[in-house]
Amino acid sequence: DTGVSQDPRHKITKRGQNVTFRCDPISEHNRLYWYRQTLGQGPEFLTYFQNEAQLEKSRLLSDRFSAERPKGSFSTLEIQRTEQGDSAMYLCASSLGTGKGFNEQFFGPGTRLTVL
Amino acid sequence: AQSVTQPDIHITVSEGASLELRCNYSYGATPYLFWYVQSPGQGLQLLLKYFSGDTLVQGIKGFEAEFKRSQSSFNLRKPSVHWSDAAEYFCAVGAYSGGGADGLTFGKGTHLIIQP
């Protein structure tokens, strides 16, 4: 168990550019979550995958945001035409969903995005 | 929809003193409750969780929390803090949707400062 990993750890970009982040969950985990955390706030849920299916999206996820999990393993989060308001820490978490009760989520270290 | 309130944005405690961090939740059913800690540059680490059963739960690093349904509270405690406990602490409530997204709703966090 190597934990959840995220790449890159830091990204600085100019307004209007596209960025893509990657998350590698714990290997046997079938559920994957993306959260966004802005300064002074707790993480806010963005979207959720069970295997390769994206099953839920928050209203925070505007049409500039897209997430994929093509083979039910790693996931990517892309932000198109970045805005300064997108500056935040993007956190990925994974869990082993059994369909019985609540499943603990394990978090990665996050990708810090700064939009200039 | 569920919500979490952490009334204290900052708390300062002397090293060796006891600690209590407050958390109040709003959720229509039996909640799944969590406390996470986040140190600079680190991911969210789970301290403890409450799913059911004994209302006093023990966690890692000497932390414990007590679930009080009548007060909708899940306060975190530690009898004697160490300088390494300085960090951001987040309370979260989970909503089990019967096989759907086990989304977490976080509070805004409490920043713990340890005085020597």
C-alpha cells in the first residue's frame, strides 16, 4: 500500500491556460473522489467515480472542469481556460466501496494550483 | 443536506495542556463522523471516526472524540498536547447513500497553535 499519489504537487499557470492533474489511488480501491480546498476552508467535494463511471458531480464543477478515470485506475482532472478563482489545492481520495455502510476515504497530498 | 460547524478558527494551547476542539454537525440520519488533521505540505490524515456503537472513540496520536447525539456534537480531545500537534484540524460528516457516493462534508477547520 503506497497510498494515494498526485502529480504534480504544484502547478503555476497563466490565466486562460489549460491544466491537467493526475491522481493514482490505492491499487485495490474502486472509488475515487476529487475535492477542492481554498485557503482557510475545508475541502469541498467536486466529483466521484466508481470504477470508470463518473457518478456524481458537484455544482462547483463548472463546464470548464472535466474528470476522467479511463480504466478505473488513475484519474485526471482537467481545467480549461483557467481563472484566478481556480487557484486552490486539489485533493484526490480513494476508498474501497463495498456497498455496505460508509467507506473510509484516504487522501493524497494534493496539487496546489496557482493561476496568475 | 448535511453541514459541519467548527466554531473556533484558531486555538492556542500551551504544550502539555489539554485540548478540546469543537464540532457540531447537521444531518438527518445517524451520521458518520470523522476528524482529520492536515499539516503543511501533508495530505489529510484520519485521526478517528465514529460509525456506531461506543460514543467515545479512540484515535491515533492520543486523540479521542465523543459523539453526543443530543447536542449534535463530535468534539475532539487530547489530554496533553505536544508541539508536533500544531496543524489544521477538520471535522467531517459522511452521508451514506446506499451504494452511491459516500461524500464527505467538511467544516472550515480549526488552526491549532502550540505555545512552548
